[in-house]
Amino acid sequence: MGMFDNVKCEAPLPDGFVGELQTKDFNCEMVTHVITKDGRLMLSQIDRVEEVPKAERPYPNDDGLLGLCGSVRTFTSLHDANFHGVLNFYGRKGDRKDGTWEWHEYNAKFTDGQLVSIERDTNRID
């Protein structure tokens, strides 16, 4: 599966999909980037990382791997990327077991920082 970044798309998607979206087109730092309703791509930037005191972690009394859960806290901010190019992002909904699983993949084209189009990519074979 690997690391990825999340995408929040405020602009309407061509098929009306609403759900969680991801991309591997940037640094894959598990941050959320935003395509605004005004058509700008806002990139999350990690400003700082802090260690969380052991008492505030989900498993403060575990000295093993569970004790590491929640051990860091990141602080991010959004910046206009003035992105020029194509952003590929994707998501899914449903369940394979009951046959409702569906893949949604998109290519968003930006010219000089402004969203020009979002098209659904239907070439993926699952």
C-alpha cells in the first residue's frame, strides 16, 4: 500500500463522487492537500514535528510498539502551490464482498495555478 497524501476536493467531481481521496504525486507525508472550490491547489506543508509526552499517547503504559503509537504530532499549514500540470488522485467506495466496490480515479489539469478540468480516468483495470 505505501505512503500517500490525502486530497480534499471542494470542486465538484465529474461523477459526483464524495469520499476519501489520495494521491502519490507529492511527498507522501500523510498530509491533506485541497483543491479549492475556486480551483486552486493548496499544498500542506509540515511546519514542525513535536514529540507527544508518553502520558498523552493512546497506550502510555506499553513499552513496546503500541507505546510508540501517537508519539509524534505534526503541525501543518496550507500554501497555494501555483501548480502547473496534472494531478492524479483516486478513491474507492463500497465493498468487494457484496459487489458494491467501485474505483474512482481522476486527473485534474491546472494551468498557471488555476484548475482547468477534472476528468475521470476509466483506464484502470482491477
